[in-house]
Amino acid sequence: MGHVTGSVTTTAKGGQTMYAPVVAFVTRDGEKITVQGHTYNRSALPLGKSITVLYEPANPQEARIESFGELWGLPLAAFAGGLMLVGGVGVKLSRALRGQA
């Protein structure tokens, strides 16, 4: 279990400030680790908020914050991109085949 110690900010295209949490936790071996979330949100998480952190004991520096966006954001974006690519190829192929008939 970790605790929010701060936030990293960025500015979205529309000028809105977005926040990614910074979380500190202690490993089973007693090592203190700080990680930054990879998902930015419209509001910052409250300082001190308890957050579940997932990590491999052999590599705690690569810890991930347990949240839907952190765990599934990139795979879902890649899947959606793949669907768009396949869909686009399918439409072009369909149009090409109809043109030959």
C-alpha cells in the first residue's frame, strides 16, 4: 500500500491542467520507493490518500499504481488503434473488390 505524496502536472491541448499522482511505498524488504503514475486526470488525488501499488519484488522501481487507466489504458488504446487500422483496410478492400465486380 502506498500514499500519495504529490502530483506531476501537464497542460492538455485545451489549456486544462492535468495531474498524475506521485506515490511512495515501502517494499517488503523495507526499501522506500517513489513512483509516478502514467495516467493524467483532471483533478489531483488528495495528499496522503492510500493507493494500492503493484510491483515485482525483484524490480520495485517499475511499480504500477493499481487503477483501470494505469493497467489497461495503453493496451486498450493499442487495441482501438488496431481495430481502426483493420477496419480501414477492410473498407478499402471491400471498395476495391466491389469496383472489380
